[in-house]
Amino acid sequence: MPGMRLDKILTHLNCGSRREVAAWVRAGRVTVDGQTVRDPAYKADPDLAALTLDGRALCYRAQRYYMLNKPAGVITANRDGRHQTVMELFPENERKGLFAIGRLDKDTEGLLLITDDGALSHALMAPGRHVQKLYEAVCDGELAPDAEARFHEGLTLGDGTVCRPAALEIVRDAPALTVRVTLCEGKYHQVKRMLKAVGAEVTALKRLSIGALGLDTSLASGAYRPLTEAEIALLRPSEGLAAATSTKK
Ligand code: URA
């Protein structure tokens, strides 16, 4: 079978030294396409084989793309003296070169993209691109009757910050007011501040999607997985992203 030795693939993935990874393979810690493989010389296609180490998916690409279901209480940073960071949810040997695309507040949960692809990050974050992000918020208080219209028009916050037009949808009124907000920009605490401006205090916030890419609902809080090729394509400006960017006002 054409391909590359399993121990060599794992070494290229920065999993460990050739000797270490060979020992892990012999110990039955590695699967290839769902099967445990105990022969370090086993040949696999590094671009196509689905590999796991101790049950965690490994991604063999020049660049790495992960979807993380960020838990509340963890900060979006590579390192922090006091708090756990999103990067610390990844094993140490996978962290090198990775960063989060954009940021979520410490108490916000949900979809966070982690990659080492600076170009993709720029494409998603560039102010002119207006990539839509969908959030679900649980709130205290009551929305002003004109809240949806004010979001739609683009409201101005108390400190004079002008927000682009956004969508506001009420998911349910009870037991707690739950709304969905779609933004095409990412100002500081934007969802919380916009909702506060129309009478609602956010008590829990979760990001559900970025562009056409939705959070995998089977991903437990704090878990991550590599994006599929189809999901990566959804984020590229020439493909799915175009369909999920808002028109400029
Ligand atoms: N808006 C917020 O207020 N917080 C976030 O984390 C993201 C968007």
C-alpha cells in the first residue's frame, strides 16, 4: 500500500519522537480509520487517514483547524497567569502555533475556531468582510417593544458606539427570556451591550455559528475536534462565507 509509515506521520504531527510514537503504537494507543494499529511501520495516507491518539483525533494537514465548544470560565488567550485559557484545553504537544480566531468573553460559551492559519483568521475577522455570527442569549428583564426594529436599524449604545444592523429574534419568553442575535461585527461585549440598550441583561451567552459553520451540537462543553474539509471550505471567502456575510448598509 502506498503511503507513509505510521510512526513517521505521528512524528510529523509533533506528537513525540520516533521512538516515543512507536511505543505508543505498539501499546495500542493509536487508531487508523477506526482500527487499532500496533505496527509502527504500517503505511497510511497522511492526507486521508483518520488518526487518533488515546481517542483524540489528530489532524495531518499543513495547517490545522479546530472547532472548540468553549466552556464558560475559560479565557480566550494563549497564556494567562491566573485563569485557564482555551489553549490549555489542547494537549501541550498540539498547541504550538495555534491561536483563536476572534475572542469570546470569559463567561461566553460556544463556537470558537482555533487554527494556525493567519490568512483564514484575517478573512474572517477583517472589518470589511462582515461575517455573520449567531449568538443565543438568556436574559433577565424585558425587551423594549421596539427592540427588534432598533437592532435592525443599527442601534447606538449609550457611549456613542454605533452598531451595524443586526437581527434579534425571540426564541422563548419563559421560563427565562431567550433570544438569538446575529451580528456582522465584533465590538467589545457587543451582544451584552446591545441587549442591555433594549432592556435585557444577559445572564448566559453562547455562540452558535460563524458564517455558514454551525457549532457541532454533539461536541461537549470544553471539547474540540478538527474541522472537516467541507467545514473548512465553508469558511473560505470564495465559498460558504460569501453566502453568510451581510450586505453593507
Ligand atoms: N458579545 C458579547 O457580549 N460577548 C461575547 O463573548 C461575544 C459577543
